[in-house]
Amino acid sequence: MQIAIPLYDGFTALDAVGPYEILARLPGAEVVFAATRPGPVRTELGSLALTADRPLSEVTAPDILLVPGGPGTVEALADQALLDWLRTAAAATTWTASVCSGSLLLAAAGLLNGRRATSHWIALDHLAGMGAIPSNERVVFDGKYATAAGVSAGIDLALHLAGRIAGDEIAQAIQLVVEYDPQPPYDAGSISTAPAELVTSLRASGLVVQ
Amino acid sequence: MQIAIPLYDGFTALDAVGPYEILARLPGAEVVFAATRPGPVRTELGSLALTADRPLSEVTAPDILLVPGGPGTVEALADQALLDWLRTAAAATTWTASVCSGSLLLAAAGLLNGRRATSHWIALDHLAGMGAIPSNERVVFDGKYATAAGVSAGIDLALHLAGRIAGDEIAQAIQLVVEYDPQPPYDAGSISTAPAELVTSLRASGLVVQ
């Protein structure tokens, strides 16, 4: 079971690594990090690079495709070769998934037309203009397409996927191995629970995650 | 504010990347991934490498030290140069933190003597034999030392740290940016909530996280 995670400049590290830590533990999983050019790919914050081991051109028929988001999405949306690759790869998959603004890339590739999908809260409105039906749920399944909200939501998405792929017992075992028993010290992780003025100021700050 | 994250072969990706995604967003944060030899460092699962941009020898006085865990800890515990570096670096810090079995490395360096600390549930008992006082809490603070339980607990630890370093408002803003509003589909993330037979079978499987 090949799991392809494409990287591009300015992706968000946790978008990729959260689901990776879950999905790579599935029985028979073979994860491939890939990019247009193999080698280190810098994340949005510049201080971390993940290695893409293979060129995209060598990864054409994954069983699972997981697309991370991040501010780099803005440039990636104009990368026709990447969008072509997404279309080709998605045609082969059992599951095609995204985290955060990765859903905008799937939408730009025409893969979410008429499908319910989610994204980072600050990017969610863009989905409607790209043919998808935006949902503010944390994890959205529509057919073989699974999309997650911002950044950390990829962990929840991956556990859902793990259950569907390998069954609840294995998914629970993976959850216990990564000790995913979240206890955030604040309840500010969604726009429905965070202080309203915080949401307003972040929207006004020009925070770019798409 | 320099934040040093040392990498070593066989570390667990999310141990490092979870806290990174939080701490790197603090005002004035400069994150440095470092290793004995700079370059790509493979995680425990083999299918991912993170780039260490600097040699440990060039990062000697970080403000914050964050040590990831993983199965590679077993070999790292015998790496005297790494333990020496941990002692040197920790002498300079405002905060010294670990995720998962990273606390065993801090303990082996003599930094947790008589201190309360936590670790991955399967490694927790080892801490007592290394001079620390094990606690099964998810995040434990004792003086300037902060330790987290397994893998995903590093995200919670980092939000606690963010609040102490920069205040609750900034920590909450970061939580909202990474949309950390966890909604795991199962309640199997700790040994107190997971099915008992699952805990037993994982213990018996020889799962190595220390």
C-alpha cells in the first residue's frame, strides 16, 4: 500500500507529519515523500526541511495520496505540472486526502467538483469558488476524498482513514502508540471556541494559509 | 530566542514537528534543527528524513532545548557526545523540554535527578531507575524542565510552554493558527482509556519507544 505525500516549497510541516505518523504505521504501508525535484523541501517557516526521496514523476499510482497545505499553496496553485500530477495520482488511489489548504490544490486540480470538503478556517471560503462545497467540519469524507481542517486536523483525519483502511482495532492501537490523548491547555483551536477578537485580529493580520 | 531541536537516527518525527509547529511561531523564535552531523536524519520509520541544518557543536547556548524521543533513543542513550552536548546546552537554557522517550536522554544526562518527569507510557518505568520521579501526567513541569508523554503530547507541551513564554493570548493565537481543536475518532490514546487488552498486547509486542 503506497502512500504518497507530495511536498512543495512553503508547505506546513505538521500538515504532512501528523498524518504520516499515523498512516505510516498501518500494516503494509510504504510512505513516499515526493517533490518536483527530490531533496530537502523547506517548510513555510524556513527553519525546517523534509526530504523528498523521489521525484513526482516516479510516483504515479499511489494507493493513498495525502496533500499537505500551507502558505506555499499560493504558488503551488499556479504550478500546472503539480496539478497534472495530482490528477494522475488521484486517478489511481483508493483514498485521496488533504490537510489544511491542501484541499485548494485538490480543488484546483478539478478533483473536488461538487464534493463536500473542508480546509483551514481562513481558506475555507475559497473552496466554494473552486467548485467544492465547503464544510466547516474538522474532517470531511465524500466518496474516496477526505479533507481535513487546518494543520493539526490531519492527525484526526489520518485516524479516521486508518480505521476505514485497517479497522478500528488497528487504528486504536496506532492512537495508543502515538499516545494521542489530546489535552490542550486552551480551548482556542477553532473559530467557534476562540475569543472572537482573536479571530478578527488574525483575519485582519493577513494570515496566509492558502 | 534560539530554540534547539537535536535530531538523531531513529527519532520519532511528530515528537519534533508537533512542538516545532507551535514554538516556531513565537515572536522572536529562531529554531535550529541540529545533529552530530548536519544533513538529513532518518526517523524511526525510515520513510522520512528531517534536515539538521547545523552541527551540535555550533549550537551550544540555546534559550530553549527540545529533545524528541523515539526508538532511536536506545542507541542515543549510549552516545556520550550527545549526552555531553545535552548537559552543555541545558546549562544555558531558560526552558529544557522533551517529548516521549526524549526524557530518558535528559535523565541519562543527569538533568532530571530528583525531578518529576513523564515519558511515553511504555518507557515511563525506566525513568525511576534513572534518577527522575515518574509521573503519568501528559505534561509535567518541574522548574525549568518540561516533559511530555508520548509523541503527540509534544503539541500540548508546546502550547503550555508558549503560554509561559509569551502569554496566554499569543499561545491561543498559535493554537487557532494551527487549528488545534482535536477530535480523535476513538478514545484510545492513553492507557487509562484504551481497551485493556490492547495495552497488554502492545506491551507484549515488544514495542520499543525508549
